[in-house]
Amino acid sequence: QDILENLDLLIKKGFYLSSEVILGFLKKIRK
């Protein structure tokens, strides 16, 4: 269960970071 929980956290963190990068990229394009 610990491994699954850590995996879930890593996936959520990775998704958050990728979404932040995408948002920043879109902001640069709009400017």
C-alpha cells in the first residue's frame, strides 16, 4: 500500500508540474 500511495503522490505531483509548465507556456504565447 505504501508503494501505491507514493506512486499516486508522484503522479499527482508530475501532473501538477506539467500543468504549471503548460500554463506558463500558454501565457508566453499570448504575450
